[in-house]
Amino acid sequence: MTKHTLGFCLNRYPDELLYSLFGRYQEVLRYPADNDLSQSLFGASTRAVVDFPSHLENFVSTLPSGHPFTVNQLINGGTLLPIYVPFSRHEQIALARNDMTHRNGMKIYGRLGILVNQRQENLKFCPLCVENDRKEFNETYWHRPHQCPGAEVCSTHQVLLERSHINPRNGGRPSYYFVAENEIQIVPARPIDLSNRKHIILLNIAQDISWLLNQENLAPGLNFLSQNYRRLLAEKGFAISSGRRIRNMTELVNCFEKFYGRELLQQLGCEIREGILESWLDRILQIGTSQKSLNPLYHLLLIRFLGYSAKDFFSLPLEIKPFGDGPWPCLNHACKFFNLPVIQEYQLIRYKDGRPRPQPTGLFKCGCGFSYYRLGPDKLPEDKFRYSGVVERGEQWEQKFTRYWNNSDVTLCEIIKIFRMREKALEQYAYHLKLDLYRQGTKGARPIDYSAQDLTQENASNIQKKYRDELLEAKSKNPDKTRSYFKKKYRKAYDFIYGNDRDWLNINFPSKKNKIRNPKKVIRRDWEEIDRELAVLVRDVGQRLRNDPSRPKRITVNVIGRQMGQSGRIQHNLSKLPLTKQSLDEFTETYAEAAMRRIDWTMKQFQEAGILPSRTLFIKKSGFGFGIGNAVSRSKEIQEAIDIALGKLESIFRQD
């Protein structure tokens, strides 16, 4: 077959869709059959697609020599792909570009995670754009920003967009291009009300869409999105767990709906439905781990909720700096560089498996040996001068502490102020450094009146005897008090004996768990009798759960135990309860068994209601995701069971 070449090349208007350009070729060439244009432009019979046309390499090859177009220029400037690029994986975009270049147009939607009900319906236009187009070009055309998901306002003229009567998907002519000049009927423009919050939000979305469409190769990666979403949500007070899920998701949804209003979210097709396992807001926060792309409108709504325009959000640094720019100060009071910026770098602490912590944690080390960690992100400049915990104090700190501790002229109060630590912590460090715990100086301003010679003569045995006598005397005065009482009331003596003479402490002050029980008071449980009673209860509860007329829930050991009020006893002593275990095995079920029972229940519900459901309605009624694992509900076995149930319902209603 001889390759066809066009004898002319039409210029593409500003922000013109390729769909619109191909329609203008259709007007000029005026082929008798719709498919003739496809064969001429693309070398194959294709559908007229608004958002992601394919066979573009063939189209470029049909243009006369000297034309200004390349395939990439057409994709970047005449399709909707640019608004998907920042929110998708690099490999997905590369495959989508390849599909549009060649002959795989129908695969693009699956690659970008676009559902059928998310695809553009009626084409939209701005009355003022139409008026300006006709003045400048003597004809109007379909503008690209107006056809994007979420576009309800013309960002150029700040008027509401109008929906035409043209729906290319349902027009009955799949290869026909509807030309804007022939189809648009002039209507008065409807300016937005800048005092109306809903209109302001729609204008912001339109501005973000226009900005994204004009960005080339804006692909910071999903990690950039994930990290910034998590960081900005944390700054708003929404904590994220290590599994990337919002801990207070209900509060987030309420704030999100209050920010936009349910009516507007519903108008945009972005309502957050109640009663489903994962909403789109849940899924977007797991974007770093999910393999699927999401509607770019979801991202734009979240970005605006976080307080950013698309331009400002994507201007954030690619490298997240939860602790700002260095250098960072040494926070060692014993170091000559205390509070001076001498630490040049820090290390982000991760989990053992390499996953990042939900709250960034930085480890800072100074050359003096002092190292500390801080939970981020830093919000204020003064946050640099705080730490969440000390990892190691270092040799300089220990030397200074030893010098002050052994100095009888320095009171304990003064040491507490110098090192900014509690008395208990100071004593622990003194013990760790093998310093004399019975030091001169007290909490008050005046030290104890011992000479240095007397102090050195009083060895450890004297201190031990002193504290033993103190505790025994306290015990004689308080014979009914517990060990905890003496620990709190006589803390210094107790801590010393606990650390240096624990055997004596356990003999004279036995803890509850070390006390010898009176054999006469030990209750011997008759496990055989308990087993028989529990086995009967398990069968009763299991049968009741199985016969429950509401939507079935998976029956587990924990569910049965909670119903009986015996969950702990059963789970901790199951090895002693053989009859109970046998009854449990009879009624407990796997995810797959629970799913099968739920499918039977759903089929009966529709049969009694006299409704022949669609597959989607059947699955929704079944409520997979509530007590049934998603992986199980998507398994081949369950899908086949759903098909069988739908087949049975269809045969029942056909007989009727």
C-alpha cells in the first residue's frame, strides 16, 4: 500500500486539543466516510479520542516536509497527558507516551488508572474564548484546559464554562470529529462571583490545571509527593503511622469536607464515600507504595487543602529538609562550642528494615563526642536549639561532670543548674562513672559539714549499713506498707541498696511476685469441667452468629470469645481446653469461607427483593472489604463464585 502524504499542514491554535485540530482537517478534506479521515491521517481505522489520541507517529509522517511538529510536541501541547505526568510513575508515563505514539490507544487509560466513569463526557467551552477566537482566527476551537477533569471555570476570563451538547463517546459516530465552530451555540457568559468561596475554589483548580498543562517534563516522582503530603499533613496536626495511614482519618475527612463542602466535592465527582474500606483520600496518602495512578484532580484538591497552589507545591525542594539548612549547634553544656553551629551534617534515623519513620528523626553528632536526636520537622528557628534525647554525652561532658561532682564547694543544686538534669539522672551518671555517691554538698546552698578526710574514710560498707538501717527502721514503723511505698518515700536509700545490695533487699522487702503463697489459699481449677462448659457456650454462640440474618461477618476465635466474655481465658488456655478447641474448629472460618457465606447471603437478599443486580451492585451489597480481605475478595475463586451467583439469579428471574 502506498503511504499517503498530505499536501498541506494546518497550524495548531494556542491551547488547541489535537482532537480539535483533527476536526479541522476533517472540515478541509471532507471525506465521504468517517473512517476515511482516520485512514488518511493515521493509516488505520481509529476512534476520535479527546484526551489521549494514538497513532501520532503515523500522523506526523503524513505531513509535508518542513512541518513544525514532532510527536512529543503534539503530546505535550495537544493532549491531557501533562496533567497526569507529575502524579504518575515514570514508567507508566513512558508507556503511555509509547501507546500514543504508536497503535495502543486503548491501553492508556488502564496505565493511568482512569476509570470509565472518570473520562470526559460533554465537551465544554468558554463563551468569551469563543468570541475572541472568532475575532482573531475567524473560527473557534476546542480548548485543552476546558476539557480536563475538574475544569469548571475559564482561568483566562474567570467565567463559568458551558457544556456543549457534544459527547464524543456517545455520539453514535466513533470516528467522527465534532468541530467546535459548527457545534457551539453562543450563550451569555456567566462571570464567577469572587465573594463566593465555591467559585474561588473552582478558579484555583482551573489555574492549577492551566499551569500544569504548560509544564514540560514536570516529574518529581511519587516519593516527592508522598514525603511532602506527609510532612504538610503532620504540620496541620494529622499524625501518620509507619504504615502511611492517617491515625485520625475521620478528623481529616471532616476537615477536608468542611474546607470544600460536600456539595462541591460531589459536583467534581470527588466525594468521600462513607462505608467503604478505602476512600480516594486514603489511597492518595499511600501513593509511594501503590502501583496505581489516581485522578490528578484528587491531588490538586489535596494540595489546595494543604495551603499550596500547584506552582508553589512543585516549587518545594526535591530534597526534604525536616531540620532546615546546616550547620547545626552542639548542645553539650560542657563543650566550648555550646550553642554554636559546628555540626555540618546529620543522619536520618530509619527503621531496621530501611523504612523511613513516620516522624523524621535526626541524629546529630559533635566532634566533642556529644550526640543527640531530635524529632522533626523543625517549625521555628529556635527548634535547632532543642533535642528530644541524648544518645551519648562524650568524654568532655564526663570530665566536666566528674570535676564538678568531686568538688565539695559545688552544691548539688548548682550541678543540677549547670548540667540541666534531675538529681536522679545525675546520681545515675555518678554511679556509671564509678564516682562516690555519698558526695559532699546537698540540694541546698550549704554543703554537709564533713571534712574531706572524714569522707574518704567512710567507705562503701559504711554507706551500705547506713542505708540498710534507714530502710529497716522505716519498715518497723510501717509494717503494713508495700515495697513500692519505701521505693517512693526513701528513694535515695532504696536506689543505692537496689543497685548495690539487691539480694538483701529481696529478702527483707520481698516484692509481691517473690512472696511465697500459702498452699491452702491456692485455688485448683478443674479444667475438665471448665472445658465442658466453654465447649457448650462456643457451640451456642457459633450457631447464633451463623444464623444471624444481617450481612455475615467472619467468625473467628476472637469474635466468639468476645461474644462469650471469655476471650482472654480461651486464647491463653486453649491447650487445656480440647473440647472447646473442637467446637471452635467447627464454627471458625477462613477469609475464603466467610466470603462464600457472604455471597450466598447476598444472592438470597436480591432474590427476596426481586432484583436482578449488576455485578457492581452485587459486590457493593456483599460489602467485601469489611471483615473480608481485599486480596481474598479479588481472588479467582471468589470472582467465580460471584459469577455463579449472578448466573443463578438470572436463571431464576428468567423463569419468572
